[in-house]
Amino acid sequence: MQITSIDDLQRAKGAGLAQLYPDKPKILVGMATCGLAAGAQRVYDLLQKKVQQAPWDGVVEKTGCIGFCYKEPLVDIIIPGKPRITYQEMTPEVAESLWEELAAGRIPEARVMARLDVDDMILNGGPRRLFKGKLTGFLAKAPRYEDLDFFKLQRHIAMRNCGFIDPDNLLHYVARGGYFALYTALTAMTPEEVIEAVTTAGLRGRGGGGFPTGVKWASCRKAQGRPKYVLCNADEGDPGAYMDRSLIEGDPHSILEGLLIGAYAIGSSEGYIYVRAEYPLAVKTLQRAILAAREAGLLGQNILGTGFSFDLKLNLGGGAFVCGESTALMASIEGKPGEPRAKYVHTADKGLWNRPSNLNNVETWANVPVIIAKGADWYRDIGTEGSKGTKIFSLVGQVKNVGLVEVPMGVTIKDLVMRVGGGVPENREFKAIQIGGPSGGCIPKQHWDLPIDFDSLREAGAIMGSGGLIVMDNSTCMVDVAKFFLDFLIDESCGKCIPCRLGLKRMRELLEEFSTGKGSLADLDELESLSEAVKDGSLCALGGSAPNPVLTTLRYFRDEYEAHILDHKCPAAVCKELITYTINQELCNGCTACAQECPQGAITGSKKKPHTLNTSQCIKCGACFEVCKFEAVTVA
Amino acid sequence: MSVTFKALENILDHYPPSSEHLISALQDVQAKFSYIPLEAMTAVCDHLGVPLSRGWAVVTFYKAFSLEPKGEHDVAVCLGTACHVRGGRNVYDKFRRDLGIAGPEGTTRDLKFSLRQVRCLGCCSMAPVAQMDEEIHGNLSQRKAGQLLRMYRKR
Ligand SMILES: Cc1cc2nc3c(=O)[nH]c(=O)nc-3n(C[C@H](O)[C@H](O)[C@H](O)COP(=O)(O)O)c2cc1C
Ligand code: SF4
Ligand code: SF4
Ligand code: FES
Ligand code: FES
């Protein structure tokens, strides 16, 4: 369908709405990466087969990640005049009976997670109530989305369409108000007014640094030289995060629309999306979205009949963390190794191919259409004084409700971990969060009232980062965490400058000493001063922020370092040189599970008799600890 | 797969002779042969008009490229932060022990398996996670890792 005027856009919206909420039942399967990993494809295939076999007037579609990753695979049922119902932990077998109930005209009652009464549709005239009157029966008793702790504090703005649309269907995006903001910007606003709106809204970059987006756009608009480029950073290098991937896999057009609006504001007609090649589904989704937008006329010449032209290319990253850095990313698009350069010449003036360039993160771009559609004041109302809007986190690690959450800026760590996340599993104890990835830091429980916004986090020694938020409990060793991030960074340092290339290695050696019970308190001071030197002396922000994980663990968990050095103990029982595995003779009932699993043959004993573990043979792999069901294997 | 003239030509046909396509063309070569054969790198550089040294620089800089042939099954164990705090390291070591791979990454002598580390497969809710060929396996333990290898060995 061609969309070259506002009338076309209106027609597309009508057609899309009829597909989103058809006058017949619809089944939606969540098919983003983690849904697929949990088995969504088999569920989807089965439902498709059923629908084709039997004469049933309904549809089966796919959708993206709504964030409840720990309940995957998820399936939704949308019946005209009823709330939308979400079913959790689907298997092909359960899906089959679910479909049979539905085909027989009943609403399935098994594995209900929640019901949705109102679709927020923030960009299309506001909330849409899905049914009239009162609910009865089991539906009345089913929890609503907003009753779930996981959802209560959330507000989906960047994720507005994730889990609601088929990401490959342009009409679905338009139906929820998509591309109308673009039309408004192109026809009712000057480029300066667009920049003004983004500035007033207080949008700050979601890729890590939190730089004001409007300010960045303004300097690129002012820059001399043509062509100008707008770029999207979808490299997502944080090793424990997948927000950007989910946004792309769930709602690619929101990023395209953001880029289009940005290009208009800056005066650019060409753009690139730099996406990790290791994200095959995200790559395919973007390819399809670009193709669809081009076919509809939303990319190309004379967009929406306004005379504005813009097109986009996709560039696949080769898997280097440093390529997320702006100058390295541009070098990589040019086909070179991704080495950063010093930034005394700003990329706004001389970036990609030495032309003025503006780079923003995926989530930053996805926020832009909302600001234009709802206005800067609407957006400013959300969040805190210095950090406006929402932020998506991948809430992962030792937490019950693992998933993607989008919360207003300023939510406290405690609320995020204990309420949204449901606390740590198995009655262990919450210890710290790690936020900001390899450039960020660990914040301990005693600071859990800290509001999560750009400035508070920086004060605490961490950074907002791109949204990785890893929960740690008392089974996590902070020296080990520091080692983990340093290993990553040493691996990823491009090697161009000395503080980063060699400084990090020396820091790593010191940590190795500690984790093997060697080293002295004086070494702790050396680690600290070395950290400061690497911070100050590195060329790019990879090196410049690399010491953060070390510095924050030193700042908040010095006693743990000291326990390693002075007592030769690892309190969390992680550092292999400092722990011993033993079998508790009282608790061992001789089930032989551990002896079978031990790669060293270090465990002996006869059936139904307590076993013994020969420490001198043990390589501390932990396999025995994992398999013992009676907690007879202990580690300390 | 041997490096046939035809297979290479199909890749090169996609790209106009300009240096910006170096990484993309090499990615296609990697996807096709599952490593970068020297002949192929030379052909790509010639075609795009870039010096061979630039080809080397790019291939050795980016993780996505390998100069060695890969095993039949690709085992990618996640060592992202979420998997790390949930015991991913022990699982990874188990794979290494069972496959008899000395270094951090590598290929078994019988060319049956290649083991490598990856960071965040986007399934942290199932951490620790590994991807065997196209399939993701979650909530791994050392025992489950051993079972998986036995299963794939039979395939
Ligand atoms: C080593 C390093 C890695 C980075 N990785 C990413 C990344 O994966 N994704 C991202 O959006 N920004 C990343 N950044 C930040 C970018 O350099 C840049 O600031 C950002 O993309 C700008 O967009 P924003 O203003 O919308 O945040 C990284 C920075 C550094 C120094
Ligand atoms: S700080 Fe590290 S990554 Fe950045 S340029 Fe220097 S060596 Fe390369
Ligand atoms: S830790 Fe590993 S090597 Fe040591 S006894 Fe247990 S299974 Fe055997
Ligand atoms: S990937 Fe499906 S809910 Fe997260
Ligand atoms: S850290 Fe392993 S899947 Fe995310």
C-alpha cells in the first residue's frame, strides 16, 4: 500500500486497526528472541496448522517482547468485546487444548497470566477500552496487568507497541499512531521547532552517556558540509543487556520514524543503522521494515508529498564492543577496523566520511515520535528534574521476575528489584545491583533508596548506561565481578592507547592476586591509583570508564577485598583458590549422584553410605555441589 | 566446503568495487565457508581495490571472522553478565573439559565441535544459556551440558 499523503495515512490506520482488533478471535504468539528460545516457534507452528486444518474464523499472528520474559512462551487471545488475555508458559500441548476451547466458542481458563482491559495506545487518541459493561466468571477474577507487581510501576513509552503489533506489519504500526508524528513534523513544524521540542522535552541519550539529544541535533544542523548523516547505534555492546534488540524485534518502525524526524530536523537525507550481526532476527526485522517503508513511500523521495527525501542503509557490525563508541562505529561503517579517534574534532562537524554526522541510540530514536506527537510538556512530566521520560532496563541476574521493564526515571533501586523484580530467588539475600555494563558500577543494598536517574547514578560512581541491570545476591563475589568486567574490557580494548591496553592488564594482575589470597593492602592502593590513571589517560570512553566496576566494588565492598587478602577467604565462595568442597557426613545419604558427576573421580563411597571427597584431587568445578539434592555438598 | 570460484563470484557480484563494502563482503564469505579462506580474502580485496593488509587488519580486528575452519557443530556459550552471575563460567568450563579444548576457544580434533564464548544471547531469563548451532538451550547445569554434547555427538 502506498502512503504518500495524509489521506493515505488515515486509510492505512483504518485498515491496520481492523487487523489489530478484528471482528473475529485472534491469537498472538510472542516471538522475540527469548520467546523463540523458550519454544514459541513450535507453539506458533502448531496453532497455524490447527487454523489451516479446521474451518475456524480467526487469525494467528506473531508479536514482539512485552517484557515478561520469565513467563515465556506467551500467547494472547483477543476476542471482540472482551479483555485481552495473556497466557503464560505455553507448550504445544497446552496450546492445542487452548485452541480447541477457543474453536468451541469458550474462553480458555488454564495458564492465564493476566487480562488487559484497556489498551493504552498512547499515540492514537489515547486509551481504548476493550469491552463494555461488567466482567463475570473467571474473567472478573483474573488479575489485570496493572495488578501484577511486575507491571505496576511500569510505563511503556519506547516499548509502546512491543507485544501489540506484528513487527513486520507496517499497517499495525500506523494503526497505533505511527508515522503521524512524522507528518506533523514535516508539515506543521520547522526543523528548528522540532529541535526545540526535543530539547524542551529534556530527552537525553539512552546509549549510555545521557547527552541532551536536542543539543546534539542543533550542533549538527549548524555544521557546514554536505551530505549530513543520521546514524542509529544498534551495536548494543553491554554484555548483559538486550533492550535495543527487543525494541528492534518488536517495533522497528518506531526507530525508522525517529530517524526520519531527526533527519528532517538536522537537514540530512541519508542514514545508517549499525546493528550487531549476532542479532539475526533484529537484522531481518530491520531489513523487512526498511523494505516495507520504502515500498510505501515512507523512505525515498518526496515523503508524504512534502518534498522531504531520506533513505537508510543497514550496516552489520563485526562483533567488537568498542564499535559502539561513536568514532569507532563510523570507522567501521567505512569498512575499517573500529578504532576510536580523539574527538577534538566533533563528529557533528566531521564524522562519517568526514561529513557532519549525528549518532543516537535505538531507544533514543524510539522516543522521538512520542515527543513530537504528545508534545514536549507531556513528556517533561514524566521522570525527574534532570532525567525526563522513561528508561528500559533488562532486569536480569539473581532476581525472580527476569525481563525487560520500562519505568519512569527516578524509580528507586529498591522498588525496581523488590517490587518489579520480585526480589532474589530461593530466600537468598539481595546484595547489589550492577548497572551500566562494563562502564558502570555496583551499587550496594545500603544505597537501595537511590533514585535511578543519570545524575544520582553518576554520583554513586556508576552510570545509567544503556540499560543492563544485573541483580546480585550473596552468592556473587565482588572481586570476581571486577575480574569479569576487566576480562571483558581487556578483550575488547582496541589497543590503540597505552593506559587502556597495559593499565587494564596490570589491574587484572592485581585482582588475580587478591582472588588467590595473595597480595597486600598496599596493592589495594595501587589498584586504586592505577584506576585513576587509566580513567584520566585513555583516549576513548572505553578506557576512560573501564575502571568503574573496580572502583565501585572497592568503594562499597572493601571489606570483601580485605577478606580475600587478609583472611584468604572468599565470603561468597566463588574464587576457586580460596574455597574447598566437602561432603557433610550427616546429610549425605549415599545417593552417588556426585560421584557419578565428578570429572576427577575425587568422590568415593559405597551406595547408601556417606561419601567422602578427596580435596587433593578436586579441581573445584562445582559439579557435585550442583547435583546433590540433599545439600550434603558444601562449599566455603 | 571448498572455495569454488562460483561461490565467491556470487558474493562479489553483490558489491561495487569500493572499500566501504570490505566488512560486508567478508561477512558473506564467513557465512558461506564458516571461515575466511586466504584465497577468498585475496579475491575480496582485489575486487574491492583495497590492499591485502587492510583485509588482514579487518579480519583480525573483528570477532565475527575466523581464519580457521570451524567444526560441524557450533557451540556458543554465553558469558554475559547475567549468565556469569548464575554460574555460566562453570558450565563453560564443563564444555571445555568434555571437548578437550585447551585454550579459551577452539575446535575439536575430529572437527565435530567448535567452542566459543558469546556475550548475552538475549535470553537472560533462562541464564545460563548456550547456543548449539541455531538452537538455544537455557537453565543449563554442568550435567545438562554433558547431556547436550552427548546428544549432538550422535547427530
Ligand atoms: C566503548 C563504548 C561502547 C559503547 N557502546 C554503545 C552501544 O552499544 N550502544 C549505544 O547506543 N551506545 C554505545 N556507546 C555510546 C555511544 O558512543 C554514543 O554516545 C551513543 O550511541 C550516542 O547516542 P545517545 O546520545 O542517543 O545515547 C558506547 C560508548 C563507548 C565508549
Ligand atoms: S581507551 Fe582503549 S579502546 Fe579506547 S582507544 Fe584507547 S585502547 Fe582503544
Ligand atoms: S568440585 Fe568437581 S572435582 Fe571437586 S569433588 Fe566436586 S565434582 Fe569433583
Ligand atoms: S522476549 Fe518475550 S517477553 Fe521478552
Ligand atoms: S547474559 Fe547470557 S543470555 Fe544474557
